[in-house]
Amino acid sequence: MLTVQRSRDNEALLKTAQQATFDDLVVAIWRVYTRPEQLSRVRGFFHVVGLAAYSPGEFREFIDSLDDLTAMLASLAQREGHDTDEALSMATVAVAAIRGLLLQKLLTPAVQSQDAVDLILRMSKR
């Protein structure tokens, strides 16, 4: 079920990505998943991630879907002139940072994450 919900989110984000920059998509991802009504789904995501870490074979479809956002961001970074390896690294770091910041938001909601999000955005500048 979570995979289906994430797939729908990713389809909407893909539409955004078609006319967006790397930075635009990072901000869109952050906004989508930090809306108050999304936080229960974010909790569900991290719950399933934990289960998948213990039983990867049972969660193969979910695990395989984890790179969707990375692929979208890498494509945008390439479109903006970054070579393939650099674009993939940028996207990987951005998605990892966003997920880490989301986990932090769940565990310590009082911590403000905007400075860290701004740092992700500066990463795309050469």
C-alpha cells in the first residue's frame, strides 16, 4: 500500500520535474512530505524501511522503488549541465538528506530544518 501511495506522489512530482529545476524539485519534495497531513505516511515509510532492513526479500518491490526520486533529481541535474556521475551523486545526497531531515522532523519536531534544506539547494550551484 505504501508503495502505491509513494508511486502516486512520485507521479505528481514527475509532472513537476518536467518543467522544474533540481532546486524546484527538492523544494517540492520537501513540501509534499512535510505537510502536517503527510506525517503519518512519513512515519509509515520509516516503519517499512525498518522492516525492509530486517527482511529485504519480503520488501523487494518497496526497496526497488526507493530510487525513483533519485532518478528524477539526477535527470534534472544532468539537464542543468552536470555530468552523469556528479548528477547521480547530487541526487543521492539530496534524497538521503531529505529522508534524514524527515526522520529528524518526526523525532524532534521543534528542530528547524530550513537551513539544511537551503544547504541542499546550494549543492546544485557550481
